[in-house]
Amino acid sequence: MKEKELPQSRNRRRFIKGITCALGTAALGAPLLSYGESLAGTRKPQNKKLGIALVGLGNYSTNQLAPALQETEKCYLAGVVTGSPPKAEEWKKKYSIPGRNIYSYDTYDQIKDNPDIDIIYVVLPNAMHAEYTIRAAEAGKHVICEKPMATSEEDCARMIEACKRNNRKLSVGYRLHFEPHNQRVMELGQQQVFGKVKKIDGAHSFVVSNDPDRWRLNKKLSGGGPLMDVGIYCVQAACYTTGETPVAVTAKFGEVTRPVYFDEVEQSVSWQLEFPGGAVANGSSSYNENKNFLYGEAEEGWWRLQPAYSYSGIEGRTSKGPMNYPQVNQQARQMDAFAECVLENRESRVPGEMGMRDVRILMAIYEAARTGKRVLI
Ligand code: NAD
């Protein structure tokens, strides 16, 4: 059977059924359910989209999220939070955002009085995620927080607690859970379509620029180097291939060839994760080369995505032939799926607990690389 025929299989239908909440029925073409009193504090007319406010108007907000919000069906760009008055003016005009929905970091907490904003999307440097997520929850807003969820497991726990206490939903910006090739990898691994998974290899690296990405090289703001930024995708991929959380890790830092840039964070790191089902995942990440792939090997077959983690152009094959899935707007799907979870009072497929698990794994990788020891997770 050709690879492209497999998605129609009964296995796939069963798998999809199991993850429908997470994916959001929007992604699968089903209609929006009606809703009312029972929704966690959000009562909007059935046909009204939820309002999202982006916090931090850097690269990702500007070039990916705002354009994606022009394609979403369940949510729209209702507001922004920025420290830059010229940017506020530019966004106001470009996206017809009313002045009342534009906030600075000083006026951020006043967002609690704004019924136009249902969801706050935190797109700030990593070390700021915790504070802005917690303040969003205290303001009564649901939250999407970018990856990595925070720079410590303790911060993740505080974020989850704040959202729970305020009865708000929390989700992490893990867009690849809404991308068809990566979804197929989840299915191949978790459903053991080719038998038990034995080995996973993945790398995600890029050459970091000095400016304007300076915070990425500043440990206080980033929490770490390429591992925190893009290596996290390989860690995620290993977990969603197996459907498991690793039990142990060994790791080592790579050589520093550009000490002027890498005096605070690692230039590169590689690791090996051990999973309870017996799979082993080798990963690596660097700020000094370009790599982007995910490979999986099971008892009776293999699969490979390359590129695996990009915003578009993801391609894959398996031992049965080429994968043949559409290119989608990952961010639009991700935000629509979260809006559906809010509207239907369901948990996100990529909840805070998953973000916290991943930060725990990242910290264990750092500890293993620092100590040279095998670290239990
Ligand atoms: P960026 O540097 O382009 O933008 C960061 C924004 O934060 C800027 O608007 C900046 O003005 C603002 N900011 C506020 N306080 C700041 C401070 N003290 N120092 C520095 N900047 C400050 O970064 P980005 O690439 O947009 O990344 C933002 C977040 O989004 C990061 O957590 C990153 O990991 C995440 N991200 C996710 C994806 C994804 O595919 N999911 C892609 C890119 C970035």
C-alpha cells in the first residue's frame, strides 16, 4: 500500500477521533458546536470570533502570527501589547485595530476590562513568558504562550497554577501538532504502524544573527541557547513520535568556535533520550549551522521529514513511499484549535503541562551536558 493511502485507514480514523479535541474540529472540517452558559466565562454569540491580543510585536508576531490571524475562522487579531508607539500606530492602521485595544507594557493589566480580548498570546523573549502569562490569567484571559513555555520548571508550575486558579485555559505555541506531516509521524509512531519505534534522530539548527536577535544570546532573557529555541522541536518530536516521556538523558555541549557570541549560552549541544518503551532518540541543535530533519525507525519501516519543523515546505517519505499531505497554515490551525477549546470548554492538545514536561527535559539535557552524567528525568 502506498503511504498516501494510509491516512484513510481505519487506524487513522480511530487515531483522529482520539485527538479531535486537541486538533480542534475546525482542523478536520467539522462545524463549530453551539455553546452558552457553561463556557469557562466566555459568552459570545455563536458566530462571533474570539479576540486575540498579541503581546510582543517582534519577528514571529509580525511575520507569522498576524498574517495567520487573517486566515483564522474562530479568532481574529483584536489587539496588541507593545512598548513601541510607532509600532502601535503601524499595526493600528495595517490591521484596523481600534485604539482602545492597543496596550503598552505599563497598561497591560487594564486588558482585564476589555471584553474584545478573549485570548492573550505571549510572544516575548523566553524569560518573560511566565510573568506575562500569569498577568494575563489574573486579567481573566485565556493564554497561548510561545515555546519554550518558560526558563524553569518552577515558572511553568506557577503559570499552570495561575491559569487554573482563574479558570482560564493555557496552551503552548506548538504549531507542529497541527501540521499534517508531523501528525502522520505521531500516528506512525504511536499507532505502531511499522511496529515498535526503535530509533529517532532529529536536528534543528540555524545560524543566529547578532542583531536583532540579541536576546537569544542573553542567558537571562533566553534561559539558554539553541536547545531552548529550536532544539526543543527535536525533543517534542521524539515525545510525539513515541507518545512517551523520556526516562533518562545523556548529553554534551559542542565546541565553541565563535566565543564572542557564545559567552553566555551554548553554541551547540547534542543529546540522547531514553524512552520507557525502548526507543532511543538522538538530537542536536546549534546556532552555527543549518539543519532541519526528523527520522524515525521502527521494527518494519522508517520515515523521514526534511525539512521537518519549518513554517512551510515540510516534506516526508516513509519506507513505503512519499508522504502526500497538503501544506497548511500551521499557526492559523493552532490558534483556531485553541479558540475552539475555549469555546467548547475543552483542554488544549498542547497544554501547559506539556510545556512544563518539555522544560523539565531541556533542563535535564543541560544538567547531563554540564555534568557528563546520565540524568534521570
Ligand atoms: P523577536 O526578538 O523578534 O521579538 C521579541 C519581541 O519582544 C520584540 O517585539 C521586542 O520588542 C519585545 N520585547 C519586550 N521586552 C523585551 C526585552 N526586555 N528584551 C527584548 N525584547 C523585548 O523574537 P521572536 O523571534 O518573535 O520570538 C519571540 C518568542 O516567540 C520567543 O519565545 C520564541 O521562542 C518564540 N518563537 C516561536 C516560534 C514558533 O515557530 N512557534 C518562532 C519564532 C519565535
